Amino acid sequence: MPNQGSGERNGGKRRAVLLLSLILLVWNACATAHRAAKVGLLPPIDRADGSPVLPSAEGDETAVLSAESPRSGPLTIRQKYLLGKRVDINKASLVEISELPGISDKIAAAVVEERDRLGRFRSPEDLLGVRGIKEKRLQKILPFLAKMPNN
């Protein structure tokens, strides 16, 4: 005859493990929500009625909502690209150009210098006239560039 006591003991262990798992799950969910609110991903909650407290822009620069990532500061060129924003090579600053993949500060300075000399780039192929940009590098940065008017 099977021992019924061992079956009850295993069922009790399973329940204890499930209860412990549930406690850890709730704990992690609360900790994640607390961290998200602390980092700024979620607005703080007004404890009186449970409605979110919106930041006021009066005198507090950190309260103003911005297009910055809570972890890394301003959005990178790659993040802007994923959001559908492209770099206008005719208006971009030296810093924005240097953030393009494969473009160093030296090449970015050469792009700005060539842009100033030409007035503006009329097509992406005009970038091949910049020292340090060859066909391979141009193909690497093309997806990040805004369309240029053809005239």
C-alpha cells in the first residue's frame, strides 16, 4: 500500500514553492514599478485620489518633459533613426555628423568644411568629394541621411 503521508508532504512542498514564487513575483513587480517611477518612466502618483501628478515647468528644469532617454541622456543618431528621424547633412552640426556610423570627428570636420565650400550638398554622391568618404562609407551612412532636394 502506498504511503499517503509522502504524497501530502510533496503537495505541501509544491504549495510552499508556489507561494514563495508568487511572493517574489509581486516583490519584483513592485520594485520594477518603483524604479520606473523613480527614473522618470512613469509619472508620480498622487496618493489622495490615485491620479498621476504631472510635472510643472515653473522654475524646475528637470520637470520639463524632453526627448531624452532616462538612461543615456540625449537620443543617439541610431535611436533617432529607429524613430524615423534622419540627419539633414546640409544643416547638421559637427557633433551630429560625427555620430553617424563610420564618421570620425576629423571626417565630420571635413564634411562641414566641404559643405561650407559648396554651399550645400545637392546629392549624397557629393559626399564622395569629402576626404575620407569613399563608396563603402557613404553606403553605411545613407540610411541615416535625410533626402536631399535634386537641383
